[in-house]
Amino acid sequence: MNYTVAFVGNPNVGKSAWINALSNAHFQVGNWPGVTIERKEAVIDFAGDSYHLIDLPGVYSLDEQTNEEAVTSHFLAEEKIDCIVNVVDASNLSRNLMLTVKLRELNISMVLLFNFMDEVKKQNIVIDQSAISHRLGLPIYAGSAFDHQREPLMKLIQQACRNQSFYHPLLDAESDRYFVYLFDLIHQAMPELDDRQAAQAVYACFEGKAQVLKLLMDQGLKLESLNQMTMERLEKNQIEAVASCMRYVSQRDEKRYHITHKIDAVLLNRWLSYPLLILFFVLLLMIVFNGSRPYIDFINQFFNEFLANYIRFYLDFLPVSILDLIISGVLGGVGGVLSFLPLMALLFFFLGILEESGYMARVAFLLDKAMRAFHLSGKAFLTLLIGFGCNVPAIYATRTLDNQKQKELCATLIPFMSCSARLPVYMLFASAFFPDHTGAAIITVIGFGILMALILALVVAHFKGHQETTIFLLELPVYRLPRLSVLLQKVVREVKSFIHKAFTAVLLTMMLLWAFSYFPNGDVKTSYIADFSRHAAVLFEPLGFGTSWEAVASLPAGISAKESVVGFLSQCLLDEEPERIEPEIGRDLREQGKLLLNAVKESTMQLFTVEKQEGNKALNTSIQQLFTDRYAPLRAFSFMVYICLTIPCVMAMNALYQEYGWKLLLRSIIIMLIVPYVVCLLLFQGLSLLL
């Protein structure tokens, strides 16, 4: 037999960990239709039957106030489900059992899975499982996803799938009598309904669902027989049902929260919380970006120098154009994607620590009030902060936000955060045109990006459909020590997903950019992109930097990667040929091994240092010749601001598309074409009047 099993529970109760344990990590990850919520599922065989395990989004209720609730409630209502596995945090039963009671009303066979039993023992919580099981009429399995006990849970799931149950409502005596009365009335009026459907119709009446009420009245039921039970009374019964279960739980909250309270006394201290938060994230960004930088450099060197040199040597019989396509287009695209892997891996590793430990909820709590002024949540701060290192993982990190509107708004704002790839461009132009105020010029440009992001957030929030009206509810979980196996599984899953999503779009874009900068004669100075930029420069003259076709031509070149602006200008202004070294496999492999070991060493030794970038003096002198009149510094500054606000690299755009689709990507592109043009126009024209 083939069965469908839905894993349902509050956020962060371990549903994914259990599916991972049952399926031996052989599960698929995608998105639910229409939303950027991960869909995780697996198919396993047990005792001759096949089970399709679905990990539904974590929810606290089925009220459909969030996308997660809508996905979960729609799936439970519309799909054929043979069993619900309700995963609960056994160390916080009073909170988790509210959802259990509501799921029970669906009258789908259920298994109650008490997770985190290891923490229950540590906190000296005593649970009478048999009494709770009897009270709810549900089989209970208690354990941990890391106990490797697969068979006992699967036996309970198999039994639940084979024997469909009907759960009598957990109501007080008077409400129960009314439930039975209405249940019988519905059966008489609509005998084609089975017991489960009739019970769901009764609950729909209790909740005042207009469509159901109208349908029943059309069948001849009188209105007065349908309004004796209210939603408030039903919720009161649900709360009482949970309270009756909690009589079988013995716990001392002061002992349970002892460690959490001691940690929060420091991390949520009135005077220390924000300085510690800033320090923590500064260190986090330094570890992530400094730790990954040596590996990124190694991967870039491996593809662009080591492999490129071998291709030039062994494929030199190919036409020059084909050889250049392989090296600059294909190899450059593959290397560009793979160079992001160390950064993505480290980032998602530390994001996993934040989520699993419980500190992410504290970050949202501390920053929510300040961010709400710009219609953003506290968690949004983290994704924007990551954007200063790299926009790509920051866009992927928006999936940790709580609702679709926040995710889309934050993803739209992230490209305005000056990623590290833009810094070489800022450094080149600032050192050439503002030699005495290089740092101030760069900081000012970065400030423009932050300012425009905040203004855009305020503007977008005034459009219908983007106004945040939900009440911010936040549960601060107890602190937990993250498990390394869970973190590594998350990293592997995210990295595999990233590679799968990125390759096709990035390779195609890199090949197109190569074609426009290579043809018709192999010289970038006379290429199609150069010719087009000479004609398009007139559009950018009001912005100041349109007097230089090289500066205009570097904008589309920067789509491959923002640091490519420097490389493109170097090609246009300097005559440099790549160094050709005759390959020797033994020598070259030993050299690659040394470089890899050096990357490992640098990654460890330079975690908390600020990298100093050395400029190319010849290129610096050539850059100064782009603008030579008295407005030259202003023209250069306008160009830097445009780079800050314009379309990000292809990897970031691909992330926007993969996470949110064409609609948001096109909207973002339009915004990032209009905003930089208007800002730089006002900036240059306004300040030029003062010079």
C-alpha cells in the first residue's frame, strides 16, 4: 500500500530532523507553489508498504493568517492524508498541545511524537505519557530524532494509516451535547457525508464559516440551531483540554529555565544587549567572509589560472574564439558559481547555529521595534547585514523571515547593501579622485545605499498589499546546544540547492556577456559592448560619468560580478596579456596543494583581520584620465553611487529569480534602473551648481 504521512508541528520542533532520520537523509527539497516556503518530502518503504512523508511548514495554528498556516491548513484540508504525525516539543507541552487539539478536530488518524526527550530528562520534567495518550485518544511515541530508533515510530504510523480513527471532541458536557445534536442534524440533512466530514462541518459551524452555514441552511437546517456554539467557546474548550493534559506533567519552571534566564540576564540586559549584539554580528561577518575569502581566492585561481592554462595549452588547435569562449565564458561561469560555495557553507552553518540555539529569536526581539519604523521585522536586520558581505547568501537568507511580504520586501532591499565585490570599484575610484579622503568617500557611498533602502522600504509599505498589519508574536525558546550533524545536513542541503539553481542561468549570462565583449574582432575596445556604450553614453552625461564610454561600458560588464568592473576597465585602459606557463602536471599539482594548504592556514589566521587591498598603480593613473575637467571628482563620485545602487551581479539576480520568481526579479530590475539614475542625476546636477 502507498500512504501519505504529514508531519505537522510548531516551528523548530524537529520535524525535518525526524524525516531525515526516517529516510536516511534521502529527502527532496523544493518550494510550495506560489510561496518561498521550503517543501521537504521523502518516500520510504517499511514492512511492505510505501510511505510518502511530507514536512509541512511549522505553525502555531491553522488560522491561515500567514503563508505557513495557509500552506499547512490547505494541504490538510484538500489532500488525501492517511496519517498526521504531530511532532511536539516535549519540554514545552503547554504551548505545543494547542495545535494538537486543533489537529485532532480534523479527524485524520494521528500519532503524537514527543521530541526532545533528552532535554525533558535534563530538566527533571516528569510526563505521564499513558494518561495523556488516554485523555487525547492518541498513540504517543517519545524519543529523539538522534536516537536512531526508527522501527517503533514506523509501527505506530503503519497502524494509524491502516486503521482510520474518529476522535470524539474534547468539550465540556453542555458543548458536547450540542456537538452530538448538531452532528446528528447534519447527518440527517446530508446522509452522504461520513462521520469525519460531518464532524468537520460541525467545527466549521462553531467557527462561523459562512459558506458552510449557508450550505447547511440550504439543506433545511434552521439558523437558530447553528448559533448556540461560538468560536470563543470552542477556544475555551481547547484551552481546557490542554490544561487537563498538563495535570499529568510535573515540572519546575524555575529549574527548567534556570540556564536560559542566566544567559538572558546578560544577552538581553538593558545596557549590554545592543553592544553585545553589534559585537556578535561584527565577529560573525568577519568569520564568515574572512574565513571563506582564502578558499574563494583558491577556487578562482584554480579555474582562471590553473585550468585555464591547461586549456590554452592542450586545446590551442581550436579557433581563438572557441578557446576564449571556453575559458572566459564556460570556465569563468563554472568557477564563479563554485567560488560561492565556501561563503554559502559558512554562512548557513552559522545561521543554523543562530536558529538552533535560540538566539535568532532574541535578535528579532531586540531589533523589532527599530525595524518596524521601516515596516521591517527584527529578523530582517540580519539578512540586510549579510548583504554587506554578499548579496547572494543574503537573498537566500530571507527564507528565514516570518511571512511572504517581509521576504519579498527584504529581498528587494538587499541589492542596495554594498557587497564586498563593490569595494574594489569604490577603492579604485576613491583612491584616484579622492586620495586624501578615500575612506570618507567610500563610507558616504555605502551610506547612500542604506539611505535608499530605508526610503524604499517606507515607499513600498504604502502600497496596498505590502502594509504590515499582523501583530508581532514571538516566543523566546530555551537555549539549546546545536547538534553538529543537524548543522552539517543543513549546509549540505543548502549548498546542493544553490548549485542546482545557479548553474544554468549563470552560465548562459556569462556566455552572452562574453559574446558581446568579444565580437566582432576579439578586442574589447572595439566589441559590440564598447560600440553600444559609445552611443549610450549620451544617456549618462546628465549623471556626470557619461563623458567616458569606458565607464558606461563597465556597467553591463559588472553584471557577471561587480569586481569585474575593475577587470573590464583594466582591459580597456591597459594592454595586459595573461601569463602563459608551459604546463607540468606534477609541479602544478604540488603547487595547487600548497595553495590549498595556504588557504586553510589563512582562513584560520585571518578570521578577525581587515584585509588591506593593494591597488594597481598603472590602472590608478589610467583611471584618473577618464575624467579630467574640474568636475572630475564629482563625476567619479556619481559613478561610485551608481555602482552602489544599480543592478547587482548575475548570481544575485538568479537568487532573486529562484526564490521569488520573474515578477519580483523584473520589479527589482526596474527599481534598480530608475533609482540610481534619478539619484545620480539629482546628485550631479545639484552639486555641480555649487562648484
